[in-house]
Amino acid sequence: MQDLMLTISQAGSATDIVLQSGAKSLSRSELLLAVDGLAKQLRSLNVKSVALYADNGIDWILIDLACQALGIRVVPVPLFFSTAQIKHTIASSGATALVSDQQNIEKLIGARAGQAFCGMTSLYTLEESESADLPEGTQKITFTSGTTGSPKGVCLSAEQQVAVATAIAAVASDGNPKHLCVLPLSTLLENLAGVYAPLLSGGSVTAPSLADVGLAGSSGLDIKQFLHCITEHQPNTMILVPEILNALTEATECGWRPPSSLHFVAVGGGKVSPELLRRARAAGLPANEGYGLSECASVVTLNVPGADHIGSVGRPLPHVSIEIEQDEIVVRGSQFLGYAGQPDSWNAACVRTGDLGHIDEDGFVFVSGRAKNQLISSFGRNISPEWVESELLAGPLLQQAVVIGDARPYCVALVEPRNAATTDADIDTWIRSANQKLPDYARVVDWHRVTAPQRVTIERDCSVEIERMYATNAEASNQ
């Protein structure tokens, strides 16, 4: 793992500014010294595994790099996780320490007072969980947004992470890119493609706090603050999920002008409409769709200038190969080590993605759908509809519920009460109550009453009602 820091050290001048957040910035030499200092501190504390629960910023990046340099296992914890998900993540990863800048963390995990560690963060000692069962070579465990209440931990090696970042840098880098981190750094895509790849390319990384970017929770976006952030930092590159690209496109269509410095915007984490890409490009946003999954350490394919086909997710990156087996996309060359606590998943020869698709004669990959019911919101959050539906059906009020939300900014539900006399007010009260048990990205924002909803036909049979719910809520949010 020393190769990552060695390559970063050799990627440019020692005096080049490579990290920036707020008023704080670090040159390449200062970055190396800071990482070395944190690594020594972690070693002296005999830390084996770090759960990292913090806002975007230089501290997050330094701690992640220090763990990489030592080969210490690091577990990024998304700030939008529910309390139950945070506890599950920490317990199942076997973390022996937690580093956080969040004020509520001591109450949340029942930890003793922490010690000062790396600027604005504190380090808390944890008891290692006896249930942690991990494949050999695990250096990072990335927990997805959670298709259920207990998301799976995807175990990755240090070598795999560097291979992906190196491949991205080779294909997408143009000179010494100045990258603006928009997504949470706990998102593997931003971590590898937004931090490692630019640093390996001799570029720089700007990582404002999520509030400074304009993000709140898992899917809240203050578009005015986001536009201000882009204008202030004048980036060359960004990574967006479809919903943020859509908001940015609408802003440009209403008169906002993207900076001339911006020359590459990668879009991933969910299905991207070809029409949205065309609109974005027409508005001056150089948007390029990619495809990946945590089990492949994020990016697998990417459209880039000179090798671009709208409607496809791009060609495979040089470190992977893709085959289509019985219409399913199968990836080789960048498979994960396995899921935490699931030995049967360890050391697989390939990753069967569960996505359906094909490859054209020019090598571009097209994704046509998913073999299972899993939803991916337009904010890139993975949601099992059965999980949300189970909460809606947990009480006596509803007898059926079908949750919709694939490629949408939030979930809506089509529900049938057990008793026809049940009022709409009662249903609304119950759904609001059920939402309190769910993280914000999985909550039901609107609902419609139907009779005997069936998942296989519901989107066709109730398409008008579904579109009305999304249109109504979109209008309300714009007022």
C-alpha cells in the first residue's frame, strides 16, 4: 500500500497545493507529512480497524490515507445512516476505534470520551466485536446505503482500490485535474474516483463540508448553495448522481452559467436518462455516464471524450473485462473479497451484477434493467422495496403496499388498507409513523390508495397516479 503514497509523492511538485477545504489547504509535502504523522499515532495506539464517521473535509482524507499507508482496516460510515445502521456497521466490521467530528457520537454509540485526533475529529476506543468475520486482505469495508435495514459490508483490498483509481486516472484524467468533491467521501465512488484518482494524476482535491456543497441528509440539495460552491471553486471535474445533474441542468437552462474550467462531469450511482445527458450537454455541462458497483470497487465502465455513446454506460476500464451471460452483466478482474460475515461469498471468481444488458460491436456496454426488484434512487441510494414495504405492513392498517422509486428522487407507495372504511388521514398518519423507522432516503414521501396492487403490473396500471405524485411533490418543493 506504500505504492499509493509513493505515487502521489511523485505525481508533482512538493509545493503544489493538493488538498483544500474551507480556509485550510495542504501542499504535496504537507500532505505526506500529515499522513505519516497520523499513521504513527494510529500505530502507537495499536488501532486495528477504524470506523470513520465524519463530514467531508481534509481530515477525512488524511485519516483514510493514513489507514491505507499502514494497511489498517478502514470503515467509512455514511452520515445519513440511521442509528441502527451505524451500530450494525460498527459491530459487523470489527472496528476497534471510531473517528468522528459529530457532536452526537458519544450518545449514539455509548462510547467514552474521545481523544483529540487530526484537527476537528476525535478518536474513540471501541471493543472489537467477536462476530466480525472478514476475508483475508480486507483493508476497506464499504457499506452501501442499505437495501435493507442492515446493509452488507463489501470487503475490498488495498490493491483493488488502487487498481481502480489508477484505471480511472488513465482513462479520464486530462492534465492535472482540480476536482471538487460533491458526494459524501463515505461514498466509494467519490473516495476512489474523486480523491485517489486526481491525486495519482498530479491533480488536486477540494473537499468542502457537505453543508458548503449544499447537501443535507442522503438526498437534500440546496441548489443555490451548490451553484455558489461551483462558482467559488472553479473545478475541472466533478462526480454527480443523476438527481444532482438534473438540478444543475435545470439551473443552467434558467440562466446559470457553468465555469469555463469545468471539462468533465462523471455521472453514476443510478440510471441516467439519455435525454438528461443531451440536455446537460446542450446547457454546457460535459456530462458522461459511467457504471459500477461496490462489489467491483466502484467504477467498471465510463464514457469519456473521444469514446462516448449516449445511452450506454461506456466502455470497460482497462483493469476489468465484461461478459454477458444469459443477458446478465458479469465482471472479472476487479471482484471484491466478499461480504463481511458471509464466508460463502468470499473469493469469488467474478461478480455477477444482477444487471441485464449487452455490449455493442464497438465495445460499449448497455444496461437494460435489473434481474431483481432492487431500486436505485436518482440520488444513488440502493433500496429494497420489500424492506420499506415491511415497515408499512408492520401494523394492522394496511394489507398490501408496493413501493416505487427506481431512478426517482424519493419513494412513493401504492397501498391498500385492510378495511375499506379506513380514512386517508389514518393512512397518512400511519405512513408518517412508519417513516420514523427508516433512514431518510427510504422514506415514503407520497402515497396513493389502490385495490390489490401487484408489483409486476403496478407501474403500468397506475402510471398516471405515480406521475401525479412525483409532479405534485416537485411543484411543492419549488414553491
